[in-house]
Amino acid sequence: DADVTQTPRNRITKTGKRIMLECSQTKGHDRMYWYRQDPGLGLRLIYYSFDVKDINKGEISDGYSVSRQAQAKFSLSLESAIPNQTALYFCATSDLRQGGANEQFFGPGTRLTVL
Amino acid sequence: QKEVEQNSGPLSVPEGAIASLNCTYSDRVSQSFFWYRQYSGKSPELIMSIYSNGDKEDGRFTAQLNKASQYVSLLIRDSQPSDSATYLCAVNLGTGGFKTIFGAGTRLFVKA
């Protein structure tokens, strides 16, 4: 069984629609992250959370919101999707006990297309 | 200047050769450095971590770190076609260790 799962794996939607991407993990990690990946730009951090009461913006949080429903669940929402949010989205986790090491483990990704 | 820079490639090497992948970073107080492998359409997979200057070997992989030059590299010995992938360099900025910046990746092709 996968340690980090994401749903849906693929989604096509229209401009202006609200979309939620979900992430669940069974690794027992405290830290969870949402990234987007675009060709030539690498992975860019959208939001991160160190526990259920801790939510932090990353470098590209505009147009996105998140919810940490439980230690194991971290959801990303696009309030009103626009075409330049078309990308591959990854959820990742890391173990707080590692401190500064912060080795991250990624989910399989969600390919989102906004028409 | 990008915080983490990699040559996008593609880097093409024959099977059995050594592949050398390079990465530079801008934050002098960075403490943790990582190499991830990403196959096309798949998620990044951690293959090496390095925290101290020098070399760290794991099987066919060797990570090299030079903090004075702000340079980290990955050597893949006896390259195999299955090593063909994009390799992402990642750096934890500052001393807090929670903000990781990824390079855009280097595409590697290993020719059979």
C-alpha cells in the first residue's frame, strides 16, 4: 500500500470552478506539503503544515487554500480555477523528528487541467 | 540568481559510463542537501541525502558536497538505461531546515 496517496489522480475542470485535491498519508509524519510542478520550473511550494494547527504559505500561495483536517490529511483547494493553474500537483510529507534533515516523501501526483 | 541551479540537460551517457550531475545553491547557511530521481509522469523519489562536506556513497551513487563552493553533485557509476530520468537537486535553506528549494532538474539519458 502506498504511504502517501492523492485523489484524484487526474482532473479536467473549467475556469471558475472550485476544485479540491486531497492527500492522505500513513507514514505518521507531522509535516505535510503541497507543491506544483511545471515544465522547466521544477517544484514550487504552495503551502506547508507542521501539525493540524499550523498552516504556512509557500512561495506561490495566491489562488490556493489548504485545510489540515487531521495529522494524516492535507487538502488543497483552488477557489476559482484559472488556466495557468494547469500543472502537476504533489503532496509530500516529512518527519518532524528529523529536524533539519527534512527528507520528503511524495505522493503519486494529481494532473490538473483547467480549460 | 536562482536559489538552486542545475543544467537542464539532457545529459546523454553510454551504458556502463559514469554520469555526473551538478548543482549549485545560493544560500551559504544551507545545511541539508538531497538528490531526487523522477521518472517521466511519476513522483520524485529520494535517492541520496548529504549533510557534511565530502563524499557519501550508496551503491552506484555518490553524492559530493563542497559548502565553500556551494556545490553539490551526484555521480552514477555503471549507468544503466533504467537510470534514465530527471534528477532533482534540493536544498534546505537556512538553519531551520524546513524550507526546501528544488532545482528544475537535469534530464539524464543512458544509451544502451
